[in-house]
Amino acid sequence: MTDEVVLDASVAADHFFPQPGSLAAWALFQSDLRVIAPDLIFAEFASVATRLVRHGQVSDTLAREAIKQLRLLVDEVATLGDLAGPAYDFARRYGFSVYDSVYLALARRRGLRLVTADARLARRAVEMGWADHVRLLRPQP
């Protein structure tokens, strides 16, 4: 593996919004890692922000600012068009959601590790034999 990682929306959410993984997310972004994400991350992140605002967990102002700032965390954006076919194959063959499969397809294509705060996604990827392509942001208790 290199000093590059694929980032999913769950880690970005932990970075911008107070959550159990916030300290780990902050530490990740303080490192020298080069962050790559599919363009899907922007829509997924906006969806997370919307849910948090609707549930009164964050303010509209914070959500809007985080949505604007997300682009600053990502060094390279990979287009979804290049990942849709492999993501479909992963989703169909292994039962992941298409959204999770986009991140996994990018990580596997690039030979990188997907950093996620989604314990279920990380566990399932490890069960599939892809431990070299996934890293849980913080260990689960």
C-alpha cells in the first residue's frame, strides 16, 4: 500500500460533525495521506448532513459549511462513470450496496485501502478476503 487512501462519506462526516469517530478522523486528516474519493462522496455527504439537520443533531449553518469544505479534504476525485460497472459487479456478486461498492471498486482498482467509519462495511470486506483494501477508522469496542 502507498500513502494514499480512498475515503468514504462516513469518515468525512466524523471529521465535520461531532461523532464517536471525530478524533480519529481529525488525526487522519492531519497526516500526510493523499485522499482520493469518488465523486459520489459529495452526494452521500450531503445526505448525511441533511439527516443530521433533520434530527436536530447539527445546525443548518454547520451542515452547509461542511458541505462547502468537504472538497478541501479530497486531493483527487474519481469519476463515478469509471466505477459504475465494477461497483455493479461487486454489489451483485457480493451483496454490498452499490454505494459501498463504488468505494471498494476504487480502492481495489488503485491498490489502496478504503478508510471507513462503517464497521459493517469493513467487517464484510474483511470477510470477503479484502483486508488489504479496507481500514476501519477506529476499532470497535
